[in-house]
Amino acid sequence: MTSERSPDVKFEIGHVLFIDIVGYSKLLITEQSEQIQKLKQIVRGTEQVRLAEAEGKLLRLPTGDGGALVFRTSPEAPVLCAMEISKALKNHPELHVRMGIHSGPVNEVTDLNEQANIAGAGINIAQRVMDCGDAGHILLSKRVADDLDQYPRWRPLLHDLGDCEIKHGQRISVVNLHDNQVGNPQRPENFKARKTEEGAVSRSNKKALTAAVITLLFVLSVGFFLFPHLFRPSESKVASNPHGVSKDDKSIAVLPFIDLSQARDQEYFCDGISEEILDALAKVEGLRVVARTSSFSFKGKNADVGDIAQKLNVQNVLEGSLRREGNRVRITAQLVNARDGFHIWSDTFERELQGVFAVQDEITRSIVDALKIKLAVAPPARAQQNTEAYDLYLQGLYLSNKSDEENLRKSLNLFQHALDKDPTLSRAWVGIAKAWFWLADAYVKPLEAYQAVESAATKALELNENDAEAHAYLSEAKRVLHWDWKTAERELQRAGEIDPNSATAHLMFAHHRVCSGDLEGGQMELDEAERLDPLSPLVSDHQAILFL
């Protein structure tokens, strides 16, 4: 899914059942495999799954510890399926499973691996609903519960739990479905904690504010979803530009370098070098740099530079290639003016591996000179690093940009190995914070994961205080673990000072401002995140569901 809402993207309402195994990450690998296989057998054996498959109205989205079933039949289908699963689980006490159900927009997409996948608010909210529960729970979103409440047969099974806080400080209304045969009648731990907090603090004024905020944000989110063209000025800007590209000469996109190595096994190294150059350029005052997600969306595609510049709304594009044979590296880079297609600058560098850091600095300086950007302060030269540690770091960085649990955990091991070789490599600590941030909620309990985020980000900043990404991740940890909103805001402000081109920091700040009641500020940050990362699936997704 991309942030450009083209006519090809068609949403439909899917009735989603999200399932996962509680405590899956703590199991041995053999136990994980056994439990997943048993759960698959139970799910496939349900009548609702068989009926939907026979009609061709079932979509599957596997995850590491469970998966999502999208029924395109009726709102009752996922609920009936969950009840069948709950009954069958009574014969498997070793399986601790929780389930969440929501009906909402979904669409079929092609992911980064060119595989068919499913995305949309229906999937995301079903998972958030599930995350509010414990083993045995069948939780429903308020929308699903309201639909079922119209029928007398369902009313005795519906038990309102109230609001549950989910990721980024948002809240959703959740209903527990259970009777003496299915579900879990116990109140989930997430709601017990909230009840204690509410007993200690008066919330009368906050409730009035929250009601107003939710109403306004719901209207905004519906507007984003139903009328995206009214909220996306970039299309009109492109249309009014006779050249089809940005008129801002001081804007650039860095494309992933092409691997020309004989074995074609240096993709991680090419991506890493490209990302390192991108990060260095992002810190140059007066230069707008498109974020990695959008630039790398063209990876492996034979796209015209003009088309790329138009979609990313930039004037200049940096492209290149890399050949690595043993400890020798040959890097060719060229800066292209998208308006006329001419090369503004190009060069080839052939160095020993140890010299790759100097090459990155030289490319950065050459681009700054070519674009005639006057620097108030010249960027410091990159210090020499342990090449073995740096190579391990780039391998970890490559895997950390993938979304599945297996690769995220592999990246943690690689980052740690890099630190074993070079304890001063601060970026490896940032990589660890990043991996744990993406493991949170989806694969690991938030409190457990965010403690690791906080620890790693703190260590990264002890080694290098000028790391915007580390400040951004530390902000999230401070908010989630300690509800320290002031410190979280200071960390995000510092991230923006260091790297004004950080789409991640702007996106996190959007959440922070909205949750603090600053709707205007939140919208401003979200718009800036989109400007910096126009093709980011994450930014696009948040445009649709951030305020739900």
C-alpha cells in the first residue's frame, strides 16, 4: 500500500478475525512449531472457514504467532468462527489463544517481496482489539458488538469493557464475548490497570475534552478515507508544474544503489551505504531529503528518473551502483537533475573497505557543492570505524527494515555482534531500539519491548547525543512506560532539531500532539511526515486510521 491513493486501490468491508498465541515468543522453537500447527488444524476444521473457502470469500494473512482471517460473507462469520475455535481449544489446554474481531475497510496489496497481502484499517483495528485481551478472550470492537446487539440471540454474550488504550495513546471501545461454553469471562489485565488509575484521578474535564477530540478526529479520518483528493495538495502541485517535478532546487531523493558484485550478494551493503548517505544529507540545513521508505519503493524497478522525481516531488535524484570483491569496493554515483535529465555531478570511487567511510563523506560534500548549498557549519568527517563491526551493522540494518518477527530478531543478533566487535558503534544501539520498537505489540508485550527500546536508545545517546532516531525512540519509551509526556515531547523536539527531514520523528510527534489535544499541531506534523515520505505505507495508513 502506498500513500498515493490511485483509482487502482479498491477498499471493501472485510469482517476480520485476528488470532495469536499468547506467550509465543517465550516458547522453544520446537514448541512454537507444534503450537502453530495445532492452531492451524483447529482453524481449518471450523465450519465457517470451510464454508467461506468454498465460496471463495476468505482471505488469510499469516503472522508469526497466528494470523488474520478476513471473511467477505457476513459480520457474524468471524464471531461464529471464534466460538468454534474457543470450544475446540478446550481440548488443547497448552494453547493459550486470544482473538479480536472488527469489521472495516481492507484491500489486497502487493508487499515489498512482491507477494499478495492484505492491508487496511479493518486488519489493524482487529489486531488492536485483540491486543487488549488475555488468553481465552474473544474481544469485539464496538462496531461489531453494535451490529450483533440488534439480534436477541447475541445480547446475553456481549459484555461491555469500556475503552482500552492501544498503541500511540489511542483508545478503542471493546466488548467481551463469552458464556459458559466459550470465551474468557475474566476482565483483561489492561482494563484492570485502567480501572485503578481512574479511581485515583478525576477525569471529569478530560472526558469533555476527549469527547470533543474524538468527534473532530472522527470527522477528519472519515474525510481522509472518503475524500482523499481534498486532503492531498501534492497532486495539484504536480499538475501545476509544467515540468512535472518539484521547483525546489534544494530537494533530493537517494535511490538504493545497484549491486554489481559478481555474486550479487551485497544487497544489504548497497542498501546500507545508500541509507547512510541519505542520513548524512538529511542533516544538511536547507536541503529537503525524501525519506528512505519512499526512495526505496523504486528498488528493483526500471523507473524513469523523471517519473520518480514527480512521484517524490523532488528536483534531484542520486543513483548509483556498487561492486564489492573481497575488501575492494567500487562505488559509482551520479546526481541527476530531473527537470532536464542532465547529470549535475558524477564520480567513481575505488577503495579498500576501510575507505568506504571517506567515500560517503566525499559523496555528501560533492552533492552539497553541486546544489550550491552554503553550509553554516561544515559536517564533521566520519571517524574511522571497525569495518567488521560496520558490515555486521549494515546486515542488521537491512533485516530491521523488514516487518516479520524472524528478521527483526535476526537483526537484534547482528546488531549485538557488531557491538561485540566495536562497543562504540552507537548506530548499532539505535538499530536495537528500532527492532524492539517494531516487535512491540505485534510480537512482544509492549512493557517488555519498550523497556528494551528505552535501554538501547539511552545507550545510543550516551555514545552520540546527535542521533535524531535515538531521541525519537526514547520519546516513545518515555511515554509508554512512564507516561512522561514532557520528557517525550522534549526528545521529539530534539530529534527535529538534529534532523528536520526525519519523517519518523514527525509521525511520532503527530501522535503525541493529537493525544495531548493539539489537533492543529498533530495535523501539521502528519502533513510534514507525508511531505518528507510521500510513498510511505505507514504514513498513508495513519492518514486513514490515526484518529479512529
